[in-house]
Amino acid sequence: MRRAFGLLQVLMVILFLGGIVTVTIKYAATNVAHYADSYSRESAELFMQSATEAALFRISAYDRHTGGCMGELNITSSDNRFHADVIIERYYLADGTTCNNVPTTAIQYEPSNGMVSMKVIVTSNNSNTKILHPIRLERRSLQHP
């Protein structure tokens, strides 16, 4: 009698290898989705920092002596993946000027003149095919333009 694998043993080995391959492919697909989501979130956070800096540049160039202050700014990324709403919640002014459209707080410390409390909200454009899951980030900060 010859020693060899039986048909049942060969089928069991094939099923076992097929199970390992299936688990490996599912794990790889999960990792791809995770990496894509992580990349999108990091891109949104970088865009939020850029939107904050752009708002600070716009505030520093804005003429407050006319009685009005910049209240909000809307920015869309160049690749149309993200949209940022920058909302100026309060100005901290020491020079006696006031804003008609945004709340102000008079302060006594001159070096802090012009500080702003702002809220930045970044949302993803869900119609963009590069975004797998919707992203919404919100950050409040106290900035000095």
C-alpha cells in the first residue's frame, strides 16, 4: 500500500489555506479604509490651521476704525475637499474702538489689543470621491493677529 494524502486531507488543507487568504484580504481592506480616513482627517486638520492663519491675515488687514469688524470668513480648499467657516466671536480691544457687528470687550492691557476669540469649523465635501466618511472638525481659539 502506498503512503499518500487522501482526498479528504487535501480538501481540508485547501479550505484551511482559503480561510487564511480570506482573513488576510479582509484585514488588508480594513487597513486601506483606515489609512484613507486618517489621511483625510490629517488633511482637514492642516486645512483648519491654514484657515485660521488666513483669517488672522484678513483681520490684521481689516480697517476697524470705520465702526465695523470682520465677523466671519468662508474658505474652500483649492481641491474642493474641505470648507471652513471662521466665526469671530469676540474682539478684545484696548484702544477704545468698538465694533457694531461683533461683540467687543474693553481691556486695559495694551499689548493684548486686537485679540480675537474665534471658532473655526471645517467640514468635508461629501460629493468628493476622495472622502470616504464625512469629517467635521471644530476648534475655538484665542488669537492675536
